[in-house]
Amino acid sequence: MTLAFDVAVRAEAELGEGATWDPATGRLLWIDILGARLHTYDPATGRRTVRRTEQHVGAAKPRAGGGLVLNLRDGVGLLDPDGAFRWLHHEPVPGRRGNDAAVAPDGSLVAGTMRYDEAPGGGTLSRVTGDGAVSVLLDDVTVSNGTGWSPDGRLMYYIDTPTRRIDVFEYREDGMIGGRRTLAVVEEGAGFPDGLTVDADGCVWVALWNGSAVRRYTPGGELDRVIELPVPLVTCCAFGGPELSDLYVTTARVGLTGPPPLAGSLLVVPGAGKGVAQPAFAG
């Protein structure tokens, strides 16, 4: 199957990331981590907005009551619909920042961190509930990245980028994880796994940093689809649109000498598959 991409938003994001469909507003959320900017895009009208954040922002996800939950440099914060901000969990660590995050089936936020220098083991993966309670799921992470769940919510997929692995855990009713195993390994020369999303068939779509592509792996770990893109730094992917059939892809240009024209843009692959509606953060 050959899938063609379109340009949703032509931009020059330094580190575009965090594509997330917000069904309440019919908009695609995405961020520029190092540019400290929160973007929205309405595919029905083409309208775009950009909001600056006070810190580097690793993820922005819709809240059940409106507004957003943000994974920031110094912790997890809440942005209300009226624009007011407050910390939910404030834990500044020198040299460390928030990175990718995802909302779990129970409405908690599973949020990753990493060191700016990408020191091995300098990051974490934690579960944050709406009352601000924090449980550390993994405490020996380097570049915490893509996180997502099987359609039935029983499995959690996870990427620590330098390992080149897409791992899968059993996701327990208490929000904890166990039974870690490897679903797939991205081979040398193909880039590094970054963000991920899971479709209605239980297949895992993975963005490849320095790999110029998005791959789809079956629940059994077989590679069955590749979407090649004209940018090397492909960072994240998520299904969006009214039918959750369009795959949105974020890209980056950080560190590139003479970056290609679309580096840092938001791309879309219409009709790529069928996504799963994502829960909102319960807080």
C-alpha cells in the first residue's frame, strides 16, 4: 500500500512533537519542545494558533473538564480554559526536562523525563493522577518517548529511544506495569524509535528519528507498513480528524545543517488507518 502525505502546517519548529487529536474542539494539538510553543490546527478551517509556554514543554494533552495538562521542564502543570496556569506536580531537577507523555485508560498521565545531555539513566517514567499523586513506573530511562495502549487497555507500549526497542508491558488495573518484553527492534541504519500511536487493529505506528519514516508493527511485532517522508527527524504520530483516519506526523529541524524545506512542519497522511479515541486527563 502506497500512502501519500500532505502538508498540514508548514512550519519551522525546532523540535516539533506531541501530536494529539482533541475531539472536543476538533483540533490537532502539537508542540515545539525547545521553542516552548503550543500549536493548534483545525483541519476543517485551516485555522492555526500558537501559544508560548514559560518553560520547555514535552507534551500537552486535553483535560476532561477543558483545558490542558502539560509535561513541562519542572513538572506537570494544568492550563485552564481561561488561560490560568497552576502546578499539579512541581519537581524541578537541574539539567532535566519533561518529554513525551500520554493519558492512560484510567485518565492518569504517564509522563516521561530526560536529561538535556541525554545521560544514560537520567530520566524517569511516572504516573500522575488528577490529585497530583505520583508513582514512578521506571527510574532508569535515558530518553523517555512514545507511550500508548492496546485498544483493550491491557498492554502499554513504550519507547526509550536509545535502546532502539519498542517494548510492551502488562498494564494493571492499579495503573502499574509489569511483564516487560520487546515487541520489535529498529535495526541499525534505520533511525531511532521516537513517538508512537496504536490503531484500532492494535498495530503500533512508530516515528523514526533520523529515519525519515513512520513504521507500523503488528501486535506480533512484524513490520508491515512503512511511510517514507522527506525529512530526517520524524518525531511523533497520531490519528486525528472526525473519523480518526488521518495520521498526523510532527517533525524537527534541531541540529540539522541546511534542513530540508519541510523540516519542522506538521504533516498528514490522509486515510492512513483507523485510530482509537484517546481518553482525556482526569484532572
